[in-house]
Amino acid sequence: MGSEPDAQRLRTALRDLVALSTVPAAWVGREPPAIAAGLADVLVNSLHLDFAFVRLCDPNGGTAVEIARGSAWHEFPEWLQSYLSVNGRLSRREIVRDIDSGAQQCRGIVIPVGVNADGGLVAAACDRADFPTEIDQLLLSVAANHAATAFRTARGEKAIRQSEQQLRKARDELETKVAERTAELQRSEAYLTEAQRLSHTGSWACVPAIGKHTYWSEEIFRITGFDPAGGPPRFEEFERRIHPDDRVRIREHFTTAIREKVDFDHSYRIVHPGGEIREIQAIGHPVFGPTGDVVEFVGTLMDVTERRRAEEERQALAHSNRITTMGQLTASIAHEVNQPIAAVVTNAQAALRWLNMQPPDPEEVRQALDRIVNQGRRAGDVISRMRALVRKAPPRKDQLDINEVIREVIALTRSELHRTGTLLQTQLAHGLPLVPGDRVQLQQVMLNLILNAVEAMSGSDEGSRELLISAEADGANGVRIAVRDWGPGLEPESLDRLFDAFYTTKPDGMGMGLSICRSIIEAHGGRVWATTNVPQGAAFQFTLPHQGQKAS
Ligand SMILES: Nc1ncnc2c1ncn2[C@@H]1O[C@H](COP(=O)(O)OP(=O)(O)OP(=O)(O)O)[C@@H](O)[C@H]1O
Ligand SMILES: [Mg+2]
């Protein structure tokens, strides 16, 4: 053996080795199939092989990639299959002599990558007689290991790229969601601000322990006249803006609510720096910490100045409507009072006569005096009912027997009905629950409806002037009162406008009666409506809610 050919072989081997060692750099960032194909090409071209097969397995269980170059060993797949069916696995390199490649004699080698070919395998075939030399085997192993490493790296890089992509996608989605949510929040905040402005209601939060308001909505600054630039004021500063007459009371309410950890709802006045006075309604609710302590109070502040003013105007209007209505009834009421007074006089004269008899008859005198007392009471009752209707008094909420309310109104209008030749019928159901409400206001509704009916029928024949007043249960939670007449009825086109203020068809009418009825009924939580009465006339009905309380 000469040393010259050996040296030559070694030089070639080294060159091939160097060539192989540069290949992984070219594989960086490439996809696994490209790496397998690259390796197969290097084997066939650089090592001058007739056949190369590369299988690279994914250590994470992904699909393996396989590439074959050259056709010298086309039965290789069958060979591998039969080998594996006998041996179970490829745990060491196998040299296959005399593979049947047709014309030439060829020899092949199969090298596992990793333990039991976990990383894959490399197979090669060549018609060189000495193939595979030790150097061939060495070079093939190096190439196979390089490829396995590159393949693993590529898989890793791919996984990193994928998770990078997923992260980027998630971040983009998150950004979009945040943007959408922000826009949504800005929108609802704008709606809220607008709603607060329209309803003159602001929201606040405060921490009593440090005597500070921690949040004030824009509307609160507007209502209280503080400058938003300065932020919510401290308690003392805020207190100075409360009307001096309300200050002590409000401080007491607030301290009690804090001490007793309860809600509060109070009204007071705020005096703006310019002297303007606003009426405020404040509602607060304690927020508890994990230990049960009050950490803050949250609530609303409502400017009710306009509402109060409107309510006062409504009351003034209702009052003047009552006065006008009573004015219409003056003659009848006078008659209603005159009757008992006349009876008093008659009975007093009779008593005198019994007294002057010889001997006087004390029993007859006593009976006459009893009648005087009764008639006197009757007159007194009419007058006190009338006074109640005419008096200007704030609305009350009593538990009312609605039938009694109706009967009292009937008593006031009896003479009027009689005078106009109106026949009154009543159908008042027994045992109706008590209705919470204001007696005078509900009587005013009845008065207006009765007078409208009487006025409507004033043109009809006297014989057909009938009025039916009924009261009955309306479901489980209400009562329904109806006033029906046998007058000309309602024009269909006027139905929508009947309850409008100033709608009237009467020459001297104000058109306020029904509009006041509606505002009173609605303030009581009820509903009023008009329909045609069958067979003729108009029917006005209203409902009033109750809590099922029975008269005792
Ligand atoms: N029972 C009824 N039958 C027919 N039309 C009616 C009846 N009640 C009311 N109306 C119609 O509804 C209109 C409005 O009634 P409303 O009581 O509000 O005002 P008014 O009676 O005209 O005036 P006032 O302010 O003096 O009560 C009446 O002008 C009348 O045209
Ligand atoms: Mg009227």
C-alpha cells in the first residue's frame, strides 16, 4: 500500500468533510423538507453516490420528511420494510451488499440517526467496489447528524415562529378589542353624561374617613356651581355651599348614615356663588369593605328645582280648577246647605211650640233638638267638604276608602244633579281595598268628570239624562272607577286630544278639567282614558293601584 493514494484519499475525505460542515449554515431558517432535500443532494453530488434516501423525524411527534435521490436502489423501501419486520427497529448501521440495481452491482448502507433511528435515517448506494469505505461511513454519519440537528433547529424555529405569529395575532386582536372597548366606553360615557345633563342628575363617590369626595361627574359640578378644574371639593368646602338653614340638618343626616351604615335620601338647597338657589335631592349608598367597614359612599345628586317649580305650578293650576269647579257648584252647594238650615229652623220652631205647651212635652222637644243636631251636622259636613276642596294644602297620601270619597262628591253634587234633572245610579263594589292617595285631589277628579257629564247631557232630553258611577276591582292590584253618561258622546277625532290642556269645545270652558284629572291620576300611579259608552254617551274610566290593604 503506497502512502500517496492514502494521502490523496484523506485529502478528498477532508475536503468532503469541510464541504459537509458548511452545509448546516445553509440550512438555517429553512423548512424541514428543504433540509432533507439539501442533504440528499449533497450526498449524491458531493460524495458521488448513485442513490441517497433521507428520512428526518420530528422529535415532537410531527410528521417525518422523506426524500430520495437517484434510482440505483429502487427496492430500498421494500428492503427497509422487510428489515424492520424482522428486526423491529434499526438500531445500528447496516451494510447491504449486492443490492439488485439492474445492470451494475451496487452496495448500500443504511445509517440510523439517533438511538434506534429516532431522528431518522440515511440510506445510500454506490457502485464503487469498496463502497462503503470507513471514510464513506464517517462522512455519511456526519452528514446525517448535521441534518438531524438542523432539522431539530428548524422545527424549533418553526415552533418559535408559529408561537411568535400566534402572539402577534393575539396582541393584534387584543389591541383591536381594547380599541373597540375604549370606543364603546367612550360612547356610553358620552350617553351617560348626556343622560345626566338631561335628567339634571350627577353621580358621586366619597370616602367619609378622609372627608373627601373622590369622584364627581361633570353634572355635579354644574349643579353645585363648583369649577371642574379644581376637582371635587373637600367636605367642609362643599358644606359651605349648602343653604345655612339646611346645613345642620344635612350634616346630621349624613353622619347618621355613616354611623349606622345605611342609605340616605335627603333634600336641601345649594346656594351658588352668584346667589342662585338650587333645590337638590341627594341619594347615597354605603359600600362595604371585606371587613364590613364602610369604605365609601356612592350616590346621585339631582337638581329638582325645575321639577319642584313645575309641581307647584301644577298644584296652583289644580287649585284654581277646584275653585272654578266649586264656583260652578255655588248655587247647588248653597242649596245643599240651605236645606239643613231650613230644617234646623223648622225643628227649632217645633221645639219652641212643644216647650210652650201646658204642660210642655220634653220628649217631643228632645226629638226636635236631635233633628236640629243632625241637620246642623249635615250642613257643617257640606261646608267642611267644600272648604277642604277650596283650601290650598299640600298633597297627602292617606289610605282611602274610594267609595267614601265618591259618596262625598256625590253629596256635594246632589243638588246640581237634581237641578239638571240628571238621574244618578251608583254601582260601588263592597270590600274594595284602601287606595293610597290624596282625598281632595281624587274628589276633584270625580267632580270634573261628573260636571263634564252633566254639561254634556245638558242639551239632551231631560228624560234621558242618566249618570252611572261605578267602582270595582281592577285585577289584583287596583280599583277601576267609571263615570258614564247618556249624552252625545265623543267625537272620534277628539279622543286623542281630550286630555290635552286647553282643549275645549265649550264657549266658556277652559279645557283644563281632563288635563288636571290625568295629571292627578298619573301622580297616583294610575291611568285614565275615555271610551264611547254603550248604547250612547261617553265613559271616562280611571284605575288606581293599591297594596291590598282592607278597610278596618
Ligand atoms: N262626558 C263628556 N261627553 C262629551 N264630551 C266630553 C265629555 N267630557 C269632556 N268632553 C269633551 O272634552 C273637552 C275637554 O274637557 P275638559 O274637562 O278638559 O275641559 P272643559 O270641560 O271644556 O273645560 P273646563 O276646564 O272648565 O273643565 C270638553 O270641552 C268636551 O268637548
Ligand atoms: Mg270640564
